[in-house]
Amino acid sequence: MASSALQAGTNDLQLGSYGTAIVRPNAITRWALDGSSILKIYRNIAPHERRRRELVALQIAVEWGLSVPPVMATGEHDDHAWTVFGTVSGRPCSIRTVREVQDFVRHAIAATRQVHREIDGAHTGPGWRWQGEPPGSNRGFLLDQFSSRCRKLPWWHDLEAALEPYDELPTVYLHGDLKPEHLLIDGSRLHIVDWEASGRGPAVSDQADATFHVIRDLIYTSVTPRRVPIGIISQLGATGAALAWRLALWLDRRRSGDIHLVPARDLHQLAAEDDPVAAYEQLARLVTRLRTAGVPR
């Protein structure tokens, strides 16, 4: 069933027992019509590596006792890969109200406590399993996620210097994409989904991800910076340098010219901000300005 659905591509949206495709640049997902499973197609950027990375993280997470989706079937083709996941009960976190933001922050902190287990030696990099890789640095793990063009931009060396203190932090297992829709709540039970971006690096990487997604998504639903519940979100613990890194990474993954819309002095100021609340407030203002400039969410 999964194989035939894959061969149909994106034009046949009602093939077999899977419903309409949700098409994104690097993945296509389809829910089973009976709601029992989800077909995920990895495509474009490193599809085979992303599939294997997700499967390894899920296997280890199950061994740790975390609640994650079961893998029902999986495979690879020449230009894409696929996995069928069983669904988990519960509803994704939302951030429509202050109470929901508070709940997401609480669940995100709980998720990081389950996931952020220290790794012996600085074996940083993508995925949760490594073989024969030389130890790396936490700073290198963060900077390697940028495209090569960023190394020529005026803010690069300042950001590189701002991230240097993270080399003194433990290297831990990372989820890699903490955001509201990846945390499902069923009563008192927390389910964590979508592990393809899992990796090994500093905990601030996940903290910055969660922080950035909340602030960006609030701003893109027309919440003004003054109404963003900074005091609540700052409990996630991200620092100014990590937020500057995450903001620049977001722009690097948008349209080719978007990375030039943030002045080097603004990134430098954010990276140098020691006060967490002030850093979060500054991030909200920068995202608002970038939204006004037309940067897509």
C-alpha cells in the first residue's frame, strides 16, 4: 500500500486507503482514511539520510521509554524514501492563547528533560548514531547547518565568536525540531513526533528551536511584540547567541535574498544580549520587522 501510494506521486491524491496529500518542499504526508497511520515521503534534500536518522532516533527513544509513533513499514527508492507511522492519541499543542503557550512551554521543557541525555565525548553531528566520526564541537554542529554562502556575510565571524562558549557545554541527544505540532498531549501523557532532524549537540539548540517557533508563529498570526508572553516563553532557557543563530538559520532557509534583510549589527546585538527577557523581546521585534519586509513564515 505504501509503495503504490509513493509511485502515484502528488497528482493522485486519493490513491488506495490514504487521503489527500499535504505537500511541503521536502516531504509529503498522507493520513490513512481510517486514521490509523500516516504515510511520510521524504524527498529532495537527503531523503534517505533523513529516513534513517528518524528511524534510529525512534528506536532509541522507545528503548528509553519515551512515547513515540510506532513504525509500521519503511523503505527507499532512488530519489525518495518513505515510512508509515502508526498514529498516537492526543492533540498537538497550540499557542492560540496565553494558557496554551504556557502549556506548550511546560511540555517542551518536559520533552527536553527526557531527550537531552549526555553523550560521552563530543560526538556532535546529525542523527543519534555515529561510527568512526572524530569528535566535533558544539559550535561546529550549529554553524555547519548554514549554507556555505553565509560564511561570506558580515555577521559570520561575530556569530562564530558568540557561539564559542557552547563548546564548554555537554553534548546531548537532540530532537532537532521542537515546536507545538510535534508535541501531542493525551491527558497527562506526552507523545513526541517527527524525529528526522534529530542530532547531537548543545541543549541550547532545542531550546532555541522551541523559542523561535513560538515567537515567530505568534508574530505571523499578527500578535504584536508587546503582546507576546515573553515572561512565559523565556522559561525555555534559550540564550541570545542561540536565538541569533536560529534567526539567521531561518532566513538562510527562506528565499535567497532574505538572509540579507537582517543587519549584522542587529544579529550582533542579539547574540551579545545576556538578559534572556531582553533577548526574547529583541527577537520578537526582529521577526516582526522581517515579516513586514515580506519574509515567508
